[in-house]
Amino acid sequence: MHLAGLRICCSEMFPVGPGFANGSRMSDLSRSLAATADRITIALDALLPRPQGPEARLFSAMRYAALGGGKRLRPFLTLEAGRLFDADETALLRTACAIECVQTYSLVHDDLPCMDDDDLRRGQPTTHKAYDEATALLAGDALLTFAFELLADPQTHPDPKMRCLLVAGLAKAAGPTGMVAGQMIDMGPPSDDGAGDDLVTITRMNRLKTGALIAFAVEAGCLLGAASDDARHALARYAQDVGMAFQMVDDLLDIEASAEELGKGAGKDAAAGKVNFVTVLGADGARARVRMLADQAKAHLAVLGPRTGVLSALVDYIVDRRR
């Protein structure tokens, strides 16, 4: 597997500075997000195994899922958080790729017929539609475990203690107290007494299913940059608010955006009778909560000074996005 010798430096593609000029902050952010997405795709293309041998179909499905586009938001957060503290770019990039592998695995499994049964993801057929259910299941399993192979490799970081911290953090974010727990809550039917319909339950589900990996993406950058405790706590609170706002916007887009805009099926939650932030708060209430979370997220960055301009602009991008 292509784990050796990855040295991709694209600083000319991606501004690494304290922020953006006031008049063009959002357009600069859009270009930086696109550059990061391309950079992650290039890196994953180099890292993921090439289709060969009797297992070629598995490798092909892994690459189909991982290289098929996407916002690459979590890798972006890892890179930007780490750059605040001048973390090593190679360590950041390989860690960001591991996080994206876990994110992609979760989408492949989430789309399966036994879960959300989706036909479209990132504007193309879902992995089980392009291949078959068994291959998609195994491709998701392979991407998940490949992420830990990446983090455990000395090329990610020379210090084994740091590699252990990264492995443990990603495992916690992805496992039974993180994404998997959130998915289980999401799959369960509402309870007879209505407890499953309340804001507390929905908030907990999304802190686990969506927020846990976003939080680790930021934490990984802090770890690799040896951030102070105060900085780590501020960024952890930022990540928590960003993760919740991201999910609320997703819930709003599910009822407001088209499948063409989203690159995936629209109106799925309503059709399935799922409870989400919009059904609990109403569309106007959800929008108000998104704005509150956005303001909170930006306030958490104040302690870190002017270098957080990119992360602040990202909050507005998340709030205003249409996919």
C-alpha cells in the first residue's frame, strides 16, 4: 500500500496566513476549500491501494468512494487548526487523510439499504449502487481500518506517543461513544412516550453522529501543533458549535434544497418520518439556533487572536451553504 514517501507540499495552492483581506474573505475561503479538497484527493490517490490481484474490486470500490469529491470539511479543519500553531504540514496532511477515510466509510455505510438506503452521494451513484452491497460494506470496513494504519505509520509523526494519541482520539470519535452511537440513535424508532422527539435526544444524536468527528478534526490539529490548554479548550468549543450548526443546516437543506444542489437525495428525513432539528424547532427556530451557534463559534476564536480569520470565515460558509 502506498504509505511510503508521501511528501506533498502545496502551500502555493493554499494561503497559510493570519486571515483574508476584508473585501474578499469569502471568495478566498471558497478557493482555499477547493484547493484543500484537491490536495486531499491527490494525497488519498497516492495513499490508497491500486486495484490489483483478486481483491482488485475492493480496492476499486475504496477509491471510488474516497476520491469521488466532497467538501473535505474535516480535513480543512485539521489543516487550519494545526497551522495556527505551526504544526508540521506532512503530519497534518496524513492525519487529515485518515479523518477523511473515516468520514467516507461512514457515508458508504450510511447509504446502505439497511441504513438510509440512498442511491446518490456527492452527485454520483452510492458505492453499493456502483458495485454491490457486499463490496460497499467491505470497502467501508477497509477505509475505516486503513485510517488507523495511516495514523500508526511513523511517517505521520516520529513520536509513538503522538501516534497513539491520534489513534485513540480517532477511535473514540468513530466508535461506540461517537459516530456509531449517533447512528444507532438515528436508526432507532421514537419512543412511545415521545422522549425520542425532544431536543435533548436530537442534540445528543448529532453531537455523536456528526459532531464527534468534526471535534476530533480540530483536536488533531491542536495535538500536532502542541497547542496550549487554553487554545485547545477554545477550539473544542468552537468545533462543538460548528458541528451542531452544520447538522442544523443539513436538516434545513433536506427540506429546502433540491437533489441537484445537494448531490444526494433530498426530503429523505421527512419521507422516512425522522425527527430532526427542523421537526423539533421548526424551520425558523432552527435558523435562529444556527445563527446563535455561529455567533458563539466566532466568539470562542477571540482568545486566539487574528490568525483565526479562516476559521471564522468558515462559520459563515457553513451557515450559508446550499449543499
